[in-house]
Amino acid sequence: MRWIDQYRAKVTTADRALRVVKPGDRIHIHGGCAEPEELVEALLRRAPELRNVEIVHLTTMGNADYTLPQYEGIFHHVAFFIGANVRQAVHEGRADYIPIFLHEIENLFRTGAMPLDVALIQCSPPDDYGYMSLGVGVDIALTAAQCARHVIVQVNDQCPRTLGDAFLHVSKVEAIVETSRPLPEYRKSEPTEVHHRIARHVANLIPDGATLQTGIGEIPDAVLAALADHKDLGVHSEMVSDGVIDLIQAGVINNEKKTLHPNKVIAGFVLGTKRLFDFIHDNPIFEFHPTSYCNDPFVIAQNDRMVAINSAIEVDLTGQVCADSIGPLPYSGIGGQVDFIRGAARSKGGLPIIALQATAKEGTISRIVPLLRSGAGVVTSRGDVHYVVTEYGVAYLHGKTLRERAEALIRIAHPAFREELEREAKRIGLLGKRQ
């Protein structure tokens, strides 16, 4: 049968397509800005007929009403990375969090450790050969679609067609729901002067010809803005944001010096606005891959001069990094931080960087701390940490003693907290004998 005939036979409504979901099923929802919102809305309409349905995904930018109290006992969300739209449910015990390195998630699907019953995916319309692109997010979604027993695709003519290992053939899906609706966007906050000060310190570390990984938030955006005078930069990252557009158009990011996938931006997904979605549409400079590839530290390390830039909630005076919780309270996720920190550390000329603002809550709390809060999770170990950057400078910790680490981190803490940090460091024995 021709692919176009298969396609037409599989087109249905969202409500009919979601009838495949049964009580006790596990459902994967396409994450980030790729969330298939029409399918999610139809899933919620099925709620009266369902019980104990588990929903797994990375952060989504759209509707997560299945975590609301009225759906308790019907839907239960399990987060690989906690987004703002599910954080309250996790804190109140209606949802759970799995701490896991991003590059290892897909293996849960492949091995059957986490079998998937249904995958809800968003794609672009098929090309002349019947291949639909996963658009703004390949990440873990392509593998989820390959492993799930039932695959339902929201074909959205506003979803960009992206290139790389990003395609799902019409023959591999069970049902298709056609729609035309804007993708959910990630709206960033504008970086402050403090963020720009941090960014300038980071930018001064980055050599021309480097390959970059940046995370999400004001500091990564500020770093990208600080790189306008650099040359021949490349990108190999789990995600990219709107900030790369101007650097690509200016020729700063040209990927020509990359030692792996030269001339290509390698990414698993994008988080951004329609401007970014339009920019990546059929753009051959972008090559998308599953995160099991993008985030594999062995793959990352094959990029010479690999620069990994990640953030933290707090860093203790020995260099331990908490990035996924506030004390025992889960806040975000491990994500790709350790994947890229370790990959960059093993790269020829690589730079693993943790960048954070020195204080929180309008300067009332130091984020450089003597000890992590009770219950805080260590995402990046002190053995993995090389550079820590705040608005007050750069601390290089690799190969340093506990005393040297404490001294270096105190120097880049906010001045208002340095005396207290030094006093506590002495008390716990990092600076001299324990008191």
C-alpha cells in the first residue's frame, strides 16, 4: 500500500485516537515545545473512564492539567525533569520524580525496564516519501515512538520540519490527528546586569573555535550575547534557544572548527519562540538526534574545545553541586548537566563550567554555602567540577585540595557572606583544624 493511502486510512479525531488508552497504561508525552496539546486535551476528556494511568515525559511547555488534584487516582505523572507546570504536583505528592542522567532515559524504554503502552507525539506533515519530522524535539520522543505499543501522532502544519535523525514514517504509527495550531513557546526572562557580569567571566574563558553546550535560563542567554566578538564557534548541545540565531546569522557560530559533525549544530531539542521554530525549519545547519546520542559523554568528548555551561542552585565549599532540589524538595532535574560536564572534561581543551549567581532571594541568601542543605541532592560531584563562575569571578577547583577549593569559592562568593563562609569553613575543618 502506498504511504499516502496508509496516511489517509489512519487520519482520525483526537477522541477516537485516544480510545486506545486503557486503565493502568503508561503514556509518554512529547516534551518541551513539541507537546501535542490536542492529544493531551483528548486524554483529559477520557478521564472518567480511566484509572491509574501513568504519564511520563521531560519538561513540557503546554498543558499539564492531568496533575491537578481532581485527577488523582486517574493520572499519575512521573517526571524525568520537573517543569514549572508540574512542580506543585511533585511537591504535594501527586506526581513523582526520577533522578536520571538524560542520556540514559531511552534505555529504560528499549530494555523494557519502563515499557510504554502509548506514545503521544507531534510531527510535521509527511514529506514526499511519507516521513514526518519530530520538529522541535527529537530528544527521548523518537525512541519512545519506536518502543511504544501504540503511537498516536498529532500532525501539525505549524510544526517545523527539522533534519537529522528526526523522522517517523507514516507506516510506523497507529493513528494520525491533523491540526493547525501554534506550538507552545518558551518565553525567557531578560538577563540582568548580574547575569551579564557572570556571562563576561564565562566568555573570557571560551576560546575561538570552541564547541558550546548551553542550558536554559538567563545565564546561558547572557553568555550567548557575550560571544559576539568570538570566531568559528560550534554547537553540540542537548537543547538550543533563540540566542543562537543572531550568532549564526552574524557568522560567529559557523561550526567550521568542530571535530565531530563539522558545519552542523547538533541538538536534541529546542526551547524558544516562533522565531526559533521558523529558523530551524528545513535549515540544513541543524541536525537533530536523540539525547542518547547528543548527551553521551563519549560522543561529547569527541568535540575538541568542548565548553559545557550549566547552572546550579547551590555549591558547597568542597565543590559539590546541587542543581535539582532545594534541600529535599525536588525542583528541576539532573538533566544533561553531568553528561556534558563529564564530556567536556574528557575533551581535548575542554572546559566544564558551573555558572551561578552568588546570591538568591534579592541577595539575602548565599548560593556558595559551607555545606549543602540537609536533604539536598548532589547532581555534580566535587570530583567532576572544574570551573565555578559567579559575578565575582572564576574559581578553578580541579586538582585542588579541600582547603584550596574553599579559599577559591569564598573569593567568588558575595562579599557580604565571605566572612561568615570563612568562619564556617574553619569550624568544619576546611580551613585549619576543626573548632
